Amino acid sequence: MAASSSSSCIRSYDVFPSFRGKDVRIAFLSHLLKEFDRVGIMAFKDHGMKNGRVINDELVRAIRGSRVSVVVFSRNYASSRWCLNELVEILRCKEPERVVTVFYGVDPYHVRRQTGYFGRKYKRACRGMPKEQKEIWSKALTFAANIKGEHSKRWDNEAKMIERIASDISAKLNDTPPRDFDGLVGMEAHLEKLSSMLSQDPDEVKMVGIWGPPGIGKTTIARALFDKICGDFQSCIFMENVKGMYGRIDLDDHGLKMRLQKQFLSEIFDQKNTRVKHLGIAKERLKERRVLVVLDDVDHVEQLNALANQSEWFGSGSRIIVTTEDKQVLEAQWTNFTYKVGFPSEQQALEILCRYAFGQSIPLDGFKDLAIEVAKIGGNLPLGLRVLGSSLCGKSIDEWKQTMSRLRTSLDGRIERILRTAYNDLHEKDKAIFLHIACMFNGEKKDLIVHLLDKSRLEVSLGLLNLEKKSLIDISTDKCIVMHHLLQQMGRKVVSSKKLKKRQFLLKAEEILDVLTHNKGTGAILGIALDISELQHELVISATTFQGLYNLMFLRIYDNGTDRNNKLHLPQGMVYLPNTLRLMYWSAYPLATLPSSFHPEFLVKFSMPHSKLEQLWQGIQILTEVFLRSLPSSMFVNLNIAE
């Protein structure tokens, strides 16, 4: 659901006017735009940008983002290839009822037939152009001329005509709500809840925060809400990628705020050269205006301080909507309501995938099982579902099957870039905690993780709180830490991108096999997670294999397969386990005892299911209280515990 654009500030306009500047800009158009401002209609203003023959991307976005287009046909309109291409784009993306025509000093008949003075100018513009292009322009002119509009020759008072045009457009804006987001799965429920928040105390200024993990659809929801309610405000702005704008300017903190506020005010008043001498300008300019402001992708409270520091900055009834991955940003400001965007249900996730893969809400015949599996790989994350669905669109069943193995192990580059940005913004200690969870602790109890890392100097409790507020983990009702599948995959890729000898965690069976069989363990390795079912061959390791892993803290050897034949063998026994171990989980441990040299003074969790273990060790061992609580009562018969 996430939206994107090459522009950092994107506005949705009520009206896009198409006109020939030399005919109408100074007189008729200036009066029309003034009337639009008076009645609260937000019109796109080109600031004289029209030159050349091809309309640029900014104009295309403005046309597509406007709710109504006004085409002012004048005597020289058809002499401009720019105007003709603009008209084609308008008719391509707008229904006829959302196009208003004005015939200013020109007869609709001449526009329709391309005759008279208008036709001569049109033919001059067609010189040297391909036949196909001339046909496209001619059909566009004929079609537009048949749309009922205002004819200046029928009015003896131009001011009255302009008032009528503005009145008709106001009626269209009230009767034609935007439909860009119709059909998006779950959107109606989101908008209903947010609209309920925004409708409370209509005369007060309200700030609503929309937060959730990257890729969940916050921007798309905010844009749909913006389009739904923007007609109720004097001024509106959708300011996208605020953190990107804030971070790319080489200025001090005050300078950054000044630059950000200047950009903000320039956009909301549609004035390129707005001057900002101090940070109180926003309050001075906006305190009497009812405005709708969306600040998208905010990641630091200083950005809000620059753009929406106090409710008193804005006029009565204004609404400020902030999207962020970091709940702390909202808690540090005057936010009235917060709305957390949750993951869609499995059925909704499948429907999202199908809309992008098949162009409909259900799978095509023969694709159902494959679609369900891909939806699971996407982890119910709307961004992942959109990207995966689009990448599979139009492919055969065989191509889907061939793609499945790659999807299970590889993260799509577009998804990774978005998720990686959230990770890169973390404090170094929080990054370390994130990687520990991604590699070793996803799904574990919060209290256990705190105990496992309590000697690490990572400030674990604070770090977990930060990760939760930044939407990178969830804490379930039973106090388990849950990291989304795609975030976990991204974190593991961060770890695996380092050279093997510098990695802190080993996760791939073939790499662990190489390290254990050839005694390549180093002090850099903190954790090993080996799924025995992934081994292609028997794993035979020596008695001294773990001696090189002298800093190993977390050891998981488990079997996710259905074949319970143990592939890991220790024919010479084992003489060493690192005393640094804090977590030891070894399914089907093949020996009767642990090494006598093993002193588990730091052990927090110990689990050996389906093992041949008969006695933990000989002699007396000093054990932690947390470790003792982790043991099943049946195991105490084999313990010799010091008082």
C-alpha cells in the first residue's frame, strides 16, 4: 500500500487549469485564480513554467492529482503543442464530468472541427508531426469541445462568468469525491476510524499520529484520508518524506528547521520564494487559516518542532496528520490521537496479493495454493505483498513454482531498501539488540531476552522499548518478542553480509558445517543456530570443535524436519563447551554427559529435548537462579547443586 514519488512535497489540487498563457494569463486567468482563492478552491499554478513541447513530470503529477481540470480554449490554444499534449493527458485520466471547458473568445464549433483562425493555428502546430499524433490531438479537441462549458460571447459581464465557473467547480468538488483509493483492501475501515478521531471537537486544532512498521501502508492511508477531506479546508498540503528532506541538507539544527519551514510554507501558500527569518513565521502566517497538513514519514521530534510545534500555530478547525515508524515522536509532541496500523488478516493479505498478481481479489484457477504460500512469504506486510504480487503478474504456474525457492530465501531489493532504512536509523546498541532478536530470539519471552543479554551493556530493556516504539518488534499479549518475518530476513542479511570470520552469528547450515568440521571458530562468534534438517550430509565433529568458539553465548541446535534421524555425531565425545554460554538448546544431543570442564556459571536457559543425556556433569557446579527456574522438575534428580 505504500506510495512513493520522486518529489518530496506532493500536493493534491482541486483544480488544474490548462490555458495558452499569452492569451489569458494576465487578465482572465488571474481573475479566475483570484476567485478560486476567495471561495477556497486550491488551483495548481505553473508560475510560468510552460516552455518546450513536452509536458514535464511535475505537470503530469498535478493533472493526475487534481480533482477537476479546467480547459480554457482561446484563439491561440491549439498553436501550442504543450497545450495539446496537456489536453490529451487530462482526457486520458479524467472522466468528462470532471472536466470544465471555457471557450474564451473562440467558438466551440471551430474547436470541434479545427477550423477558422483556431484551425489555422492548429494546423501550424501539426507541421512535421506524425499522422498518429495529429489524430490523437484532433480527437482530443473534438471530444473536449463537445463537453458543455461556458462561452465568453454569451456573457456581457466577465466577472459574473468567472463567479459561475467557480460555483460550478465547487459543486463538482462536493459531488465528486476522489476514487484513487477505491478497492484498496481494508482502506474503508482505516478511514472510518481516523475520520472518527478527526471529527471530534470540530472547532479545535487536532493532531493525529499514524504509526506502524515500514511497509505497512501508512503513507497510502494518509493520502486516502487527505484526498477524502481536503475539500473542507482553506489550504492543504501533503508533505512526503519529511525525514529525507530534513537529513539531506548540510546545515546545523536551527538552519535545518528554517529550511524545512521555508519549504513547508512555500508549498502550502504555493509561493516559491517565501522568506523565513525566524521559526515563528509559520504561526504568524497560519494562525488564522483552517488548514489540513499531512507530514509523512517523520522520524525526529525536531521536524515537528519546525512544522507543527504548537496547536496555536494553526487556525480553528485545522487538522495535522503525522505518519511515523517511531511512536516516541508522537509522544514527545501535542498529539491528540494515535492510530497504529495493524497487519491485515490472512484473508486480506491473500486479497492484496491477488489484486497485484491477477488484477482481481481471488486467485486464478490453479494458482490458489501458490498464492497462499506467497502471501505467507510476504508475511502479511502490504509492501511485501504488493511487490511480490507485481513481480509474479502474468507468469505461468511453472514460473510461479520456479520463483518460490528464491522468494523463500531472498529479500526483494525494493522491500529491503525500505526496511534497511529503519534499521540504519537506530542507535548502535539498538541495532545490536535488533540483530540478536533477528538471529536468535524471535518469539522468545521478553524477560528471558533481558536475562540473556543483561551482561552485554546493551541497555536491553530500553532497547526493546525503542524497537517496539519504532515498530520493529511487537510484544504479544503473553510477553513474547515478535519480529516480522521480512524484518528478520533483512536483519539476517545484515549479519551474513560480513566476512565469515567477523560474523557474530552463524545461521546457514553449510557455513556452520564448514566452521565446525574444520575448527574455524573464532572469538567473534556469539551465537550459532543450526537446523539439522538443512544438512545435506552427516556432520561429524571432533571433541575439541568448540574450543575456538570461546566467546559463544547462544547455541541452538534443533531439527525442523520430519526425519528425526540425527545427522550430527561426536564419535570422540566432547571435551569442551564455552563457559560463556547463556543459552543452550540442543535437540537430540548424542552424548550421555556434558564435558566435565564445562562450568555453566552464566547459563540462563538450558533445554536438551530428545537427547541421550543421562547426567549433566560430575562434581559440584554453581548455577544461577534464572537457570534453575528454566529446568523441568524431572531434571533435578541429575543435579548436584552447591548450597
